[in-house]
Amino acid sequence: MPSKNRSSATTKIDTDGDAAAPETAASKLRAALVAAPGSTAVGLAVSIGINKSTAGKILARWEADGTAVRTTRGVVDGRRAGDLWSAVAADVLAAPDVVEPEAAEPDEVVPDPVTEPEVAEIAVPAREPFGPLPGGRLKPGALRDMTETFLRVHPGESFGPTHIGRALGRSQGAVNNALEALTSAGTVVKTQEAPKRFAIAPTAVN
């Protein structure tokens, strides 16, 4: 009977020791984690001689309170690889929060406007040499005189009916007829057949 009591007392002491074991395991696990960051829970448990499930529970608690970080590796070679664990340095935990200055926003980039293709326009000489153009219908021969005057103020230059028509504010066809009449009279010479170009005849230049 007395020996049975001693056995019971011994069992109680062992139970109390098991209750204190997690604290001892935690301190050993912390030291191993600091010494070997990036280790698996199984590797850490083996290195300090504790049960791997105990190591896993302690590490999970540390992850929750921010004193340890887990890196998940997923599946490697068709098998789920063990997660890697590292301790968070004490000075990082104690450091005050640092408010990062807001990054300056980059200057707004305004897209270049889409430029329409430029349409080449024929330069139209000023009308000043002719004075105000008569409105409405012209008297017979008036357009021929205007066309001749235009070419006289541009000696040595050749122009087509379209160009002269825009300068005089008259139709291309009417100006072409005037140019052909002036050519027949010898006042104007045709310098190019296609496209048509006309110039004042050298003999008509005063």
C-alpha cells in the first residue's frame, strides 16, 4: 500500500512537469527559430527534441501575435512542401510606426492631341493688285483682262486655271477659257500641257 502511494505521487510530479514543458519548449523553439530562420516546423522540432505538433501550435500562436512569419511553399515535386518559419526581430517589434511620406504624384501627363493630316493648299496671291472685284456677272472680256493682269504681276511664273481662279474668285472653267483666248492672242504662253500651266508671254511684258 505505501509503495502504491509513492507511485501515485511520482505520477503527479511527472504530470506537473508536462504542464511546464510548453514554456520550456517555447523558449527552445524561439532560440532555434532565431538561429535558423527559414526552417520548417518539423525541422525545428527535431533540432530541439520536441513533438512536431507542439512546435506547430507554438509557431501558429507566434504567427497570430506577429512574432513569427510563415512562408508558404505550396506543392513541390507533386507533394505539399512544409511551410518555412522565421522569427520577427525584437527591434522590429519595438520600433515605433514610421509614417512614410506620401509619394509625390507624378505630373499629369496630357496626351498629345491627335493632329489631323494637313491638307496642302495652293497659295493664293493677294488680290490687292486688282482692287475690288466686281460683283455679279462680269462684262464681256472683263475676266480675260483680270487673268492677264494677274499673270503680268507675276512675270516669269506659271499658274494653272485652278490657282488663278481661286485668286480671282472665279470658276476654273471660265479662267481656263480666258487663258486659252489670251494664248491664241499671243499675250500668254502655255508652259505645260498637263496639268495646264500658263505664263505671261515675254513679248507682252512691258
